[in-house]
Amino acid sequence: MTNETELVNYGIVLYPAFQALDVFGPLDVLNMVSFSNRLNLHIIAETMDPVSTKPQVMNNSGSDFGESVVPTHTFTEPPEQLDVLIVPGGVGTRSDEVTAPVRAYILEAFPNVKYFLSICTGVGMVAQTGILDGRRATGNKRSWAWVTAQGPNVNWVPHARWVEDGNVWTSSGVSAGIDLMFAFVAKMYGEDLASELALGMEYERHVNPDWDPFAEYWNLTGSSEV
Amino acid sequence: MTNETELVNYGIVLYPAFQALDVFGPLDVLNMVSFSNRLNLHIIAETMDPVSTKPQVMNNSGSDFGESVVPTHTFTEPPEQLDVLIVPGGVGTRSDEVTAPVRAYILEAFPNVKYFLSICTGVGMVAQTGILDGRRATGNKRSWAWVTAQGPNVNWVPHARWVEDGNVWTSSGVSAGIDLMFAFVAKMYGEDLASELALGMEYERHVNPDWDPFAEYWNLTGSSEV
């Protein structure tokens, strides 16, 4: 199958205490796209050391529980070319120390990518950079107050599974990233491929971007669009 | 919150070309359980080298796309104690060379765990060991013919999102592992925690183990139970 979209080089940023499913939901969809289309993945972090999901704060349980993923590039020696950049969320987004190098890289990379995707609380971190200003975007619904406070000039959409605004796609919390990615694959590579992959992954997609029972649960049904 | 179940030490096996969401769907749920309950995670593989999702076969697309995860233990120097062992699926299960050391470890570990969970085509690999003989189990529905052929003495349940048989839980393909894990957490740690985590992850659970439109799609509605 020809990759008509010419989207070959994908990148994802990792930082300590990222949310595993924000990363591996969308990436597992792309892993399967890569079986039939030529795609390269670049995993970009502050250093080449493995990056753990383990929170450095918020964990008073005595647990030792997390997964570490190996980067392929660093923020200071990033891939030469990226067509698509993905920014996940996680509790790490709440630490300015953690996010400072991530935000610097996002600002540098954003102008050169064809598509920019962000998920969950990652959208709040992205909003801090200003690149969402004047755009429509959504994010994690339980953390909606925090997410929206990070970008007072963003046209926040409170009731949305995901939002597409030009080349910027943002999703609601965690598992919403899977629906965003299936929608992205459907648009870029065709609905047939998206449907086939969802069938293989036994995933019941939410195909309506306005589906959002979580916004309703948190009483976020009003619009903050300006 | 007290961990009344006394399930503290979790283990998951990794092998080359595992399916990312088989692993990180269930683990992301457990990552969040570990915020309020003391849980330890052990990631067990053949060596301490990072293990990649990248298929060694089945990929003629020219892609270079995959994620590598860092083990904490090896099959020959495994964790001293495991309460729960999780076995994911993936195209790696189709290679006897890949699965031989995994199956040897599963046979060794199984008698000593309190619960044994397997997902997707991982169930086929587990069936090869014989430990599912005489038990009810399900697995990936697109690969149903292959999965069931691996264990002629298993009581295969073709129409199921997941199946619980004593201390052995098995799930249908890929994303079904998320529903299995939420059901497991609900049973072991309480429905309140499972509901709260699904809300935070903005995940719409399938709470009925018999929900299975994929079995219907593949015309697997008949029962092979003996």
C-alpha cells in the first residue's frame, strides 16, 4: 500500500512520569500501520537513558511499579526530519523541572512538522508554550481546570473526545488518544485500514469526536470557546 | 488503602515482537492502582536487554517502527516471589524460537502464582505449555483458529471478552486485556477503585465478560466447550 500522505517520520516525546496508555495506545495503532506502510518511529527524551512511567511525587503507597522505555534521540540531538510529533500526558506534566526541556523542544520542532498531536494532560503542557493560542483544543477532563489554565488564549472545547484544528489534533484523557489516532489513521491512510486495525485490536472505536460522557460527568458541557 | 488481597508482586513476561497494547493497557491500569496500593512490578525477559515490539518477520514495509522496554529480571534469574503473572500476546508468539524460553519460564512460575492472566495470542502460547488443559479460556478472535489449535484439551470459549476460570484469567484480542484488567481490579481491590480509575483514564469499560462483537464478526458464536 502506498503511503500517499507522505507521513513517514513519526516522533513522540517522553519525560519522567508519562502516562503509559497515552503513549502506547496511539503507538500500538501506528505499530500496526507500519506493517503495511513505511513508517519510522523516533522516541525523543532529555537523555538517552530509559524513561520511566514511575511518578517521582504523588506516590505514598510504597509501590515500586513502572515501565521504562528506551529513547532513540534526545532533545538536543533530535531527528533531522519529523512529519508527525506526538506529545503524551502524565503526572510528569505537573513539574516545571520535568517539562522545561520538553517544552523547549516542542517550540523548536513544531514549525517543522506536518502534524502535531497531543493527548490528555500533555495538551496542558503544550498550551504553556503558546503554540495552541487561537486554536481549538481539548484535553483531560478530570484535570480540565488545570489544562485550561495553562493556555488562557486557547479556544478550549470542553465536550470533545478529540479536536482537529488544522494540523493540530488534541484529545481528551488517556484512552481518548486511541480514538484520536484511529481518526488520524482513517484520514491519512484511509478508513479501510483504520477499520481493519480496530478489528484486529478488538477495539470498539468512538468515531464521533463529540462523544464525551466524561465532560458530562464533570459538568463541563458548557463551551469556553471565544 | 489497605491491599486486602495481598497481591503485591506483579510480573509480566516480555519477548521480541510483543503487542504493545497487550502489555500497556493492563499495566497502565495497574500503574494507577499502585498510586493507592503497594504494588511492585517485575518485567521478565530472556536477557536484561531492552525488548522491542518490532516484528522480525511479517514486516515487508521497510518500516523502522517499534518501542523497546527495559526488563527488571530474566527467566533464569526471576523474581523470588510473584503473586500475579501476566502473559501478553503479539506476533512473536508465532516463533517457536522466541517462545521456547518464555514457555519454560511460564511452566516454572505458574504453580507458585496466586493469579495467572493472559491476553490475546499470548493465550495460544500459554496453551502450548498444557497449563490451560481442562480449563475454560478465550483468546484473540481473528487468530482463533491458531490460538485454539495450540491447546486441543482446553475448553475454549469462543464468545467472550474475557474468561475467569479459578485463578486463571484469559482475554480476547489486544484491547480486551484492558477490560480483563479492570474486571480483575474490581474483584481484587473493589469496584469503587476500578470505576474511579476508568473515569480518570476516560475509558468506557466493557463490564460484561460475554460482550464480544468480534466473535460474531468472525462467526465464532458456536461453543467448542467439551
